[in-house]
Amino acid sequence: MNLLRTTVALSAILVAGAALAQDGAITVWADATRQPAVEAFIAAHPEVPVNLVLDDGSSGASGTFQTKISLADQANEGWPDVVFSTQNNDAAWAARENNGAQAFAQVLNEGFLDQAFLDGFTPGALDPVTVDGKVYGLRNDLAPVLFWYNKTLLDSFGYAAPTTWEDYQALGDKLAADHPGYFLGAIGDAFPGPYVYYWSGEAPIFQVEGESFKSDTSAPNSAKVSALIDHMVANKTLTLDSLFGANFVATADKLVAIPGAAWYAGALFQNPGGVNAKAGDWVAAPPLKWADGAAVTGNVGGGVWYASSHTQNPEAVKTFLKFVTSDTKVAGTGGLPAYQAAADAWLDAQAASGFYAGDFKAAIQAAASSVWNGWGYPNFSPETAWAKIVTPGLAAGKTMTDLAADWQQEMKNEAQVVGYTVE
């Protein structure tokens, strides 16, 4: 009989964790988006009972994962066997002892998982979860930023699709003048600003070297991104709405183009609660680049699966991790799977569907191979500082240029709180 228990109560988490050695079940903490993948595993492996505990997956840098593990460490019980996090920086703390408690994350490349399996991940996919040569997690999906545009709208307006950030800004000027109300993106959430715009612009605002953190929002690459945002917010082609909020959805028919992650394919464009695009209207194009910069791009999440070093059921955990990351029917949960064979199958299926115009596969592959490697993965996220400083500041009418120094200082403050030396 399959066993699937879903709960959000901490007391239930602790009970489930304490019972692992007795009932042989594995406890999995994951968000609702990953629930279908967990259910698919249960259907495929009825011999492994699963306790699924739904949480937010640390979305928006909420810190849920770290907070709950700290509570389990204090209680000396209640650890899950597997955790999914939407964040790519959790290895920075999960790979370390915490106040005398053993590191939560299991080392995966020292015999826990076969090296042949680990080698099946897309090159570079496991870099964010590798600390001192040890792999502590498995990426769920890759989330490189590419450029999405509505070919039907652009053709009707007589505009060419931009290929550089300068062209993107110029397109905004044309739309503002000739087609007011049409727009090219939204930065009301805490993630597009840092990851889509600054990371893609090679802005040195979130960098780590050893135990040192540095951020420079006044550097030339940072300043030009701030100026781009200010220009497009001012002419209203970059809105302050949330991508999944009511205002954005209500005006989605006026979205002409948007730089964004690979997972926008399913989560935004093919989502009835999002853009709900028509087949053939949208094109996935290679990432924009700055005219004087390298052909690089940013990355928006991707998510990571972690195995617990406390597990009493390692074989079941291994089976689970391999399934959810490499099975072609569930890997990636709607985005580009991090496991290469699953990624190839996903890309082929998307291309064969004909939903997107243009060369979908080539665009995704170009983005995946050009993520800028100058972005750091410290034990905190730029999203919290953005939400605290930038979101309310922009809403109050301030410019990104006005807010940049305060955003930088808030990131440095957070770095110091978690133990980094700030340069």
C-alpha cells in the first residue's frame, strides 16, 4: 500500500522524523510544485513509503529550510530524509556543522551516489552545490535567462526583435511612444532585478571569495543596469507588478517581450493563470547581451534536492533522488532538467510540440551554456535585501540609481550577520 502523508505542522515533522528507523518510510520536505514528482515516485516505487511534508521550498529566500533544520538540530530529532529548496545557495550552510550539530547535507560524490550517475548532469549544473570538491545536492532544473518575445505582436508593430540590452531599451522607447500600455517585463518580484538584469549584465554585486563577500553597485556594469531599469520604469515599459499577480495577468495580452528563465516556458507562458499564450505566438530567443560585454546571461533559481546525513534509509533516498532528477517524465518539474538525458528529452518534446515559434532548443542550449560565473552563492540571498530596500523604494517613486547604495549596504549587512568578512 502506498503511503503519502501531507502535513505542515512542525510537530508532525518531528514525529515523522523520529519514526523513520521504525517504519522504513522516508520523509520528504518539498513545495507544492514538486508534489506531482513525489507522487510519481510513489506510483513507480510502491515499496518505498513516503511522508511528504509541504512547505514553501524556501521561495523568495524565506529561509524555511535552514530554520526547520536548526529546530531539528536543537531537538536532536525530526530531520527529513530529503529536502527540496528553490534556492541554490543552501549548500553554503547545509554543508557545515551548526553549533556542534553535524552538517545536514549528505556528501553525494564520495560513494553515496554512483559517479556515473553524477556525471550525467549537465556540465556545471552541480557547481552551486559543490563545496571544496564535495557535492552536497542535486539540481532539479536549470534556469538560465533567455529572451522571450511575442512574434505576432512584434510583426504587427513592424519591430525587429532585440538582440542586445541596448536594443531592448530602444524597443521600450518605441512602444512607449507608439503603443502606450504595451510593455517588456516586470520587476515587482524580488528575483528578476538581481538575477535577470544584474546577473546578466555581469554586475559585481553578489560575489564571494572564500569567507569574503563583496558588492559594488557603483561599478560600471552595475550602474548601466540601474540606468536601464530606471529608463524603462520611467516610460512604463518595465512595470512594478509581480509576474504572477493579478495586475500582470490582467495585462498579459500587452506583454510584447520579457527576459526571463527557462522555466517561464511552463510556469508563465503555458500557464492559464499566467500569460496563457497561444501556440505559435511566442519565441524563445538566445539571451540579450550588452554591446560592449560578453555573451553571458543570468540564472533564476533551478532548485536543489538534498539528502540528509541523518537518514536511516539511504538506499530509499538514493532511489528517490535518482528518480526525481533523471526520470524523463518528472525531472525538471516543467523546466529544463539539470540531468542531461532528461534535458534532451524535454527539449525535443518542447520543439516537437510546435508551441513556440523559432528554434526553441537552440535558444535554451545557448542560454544554458553562457551563464556568467561571476555570481556568488553565499549563505543568504540578494532577494531579501531587494524586497526590503528596492521594492518599496521603487513603489514610492525612487529610482534604482537612488536605491543602489542602500541595497548594497543591506546585502553587506546580511553578509556580516551570517559570518562573512565584507570588503
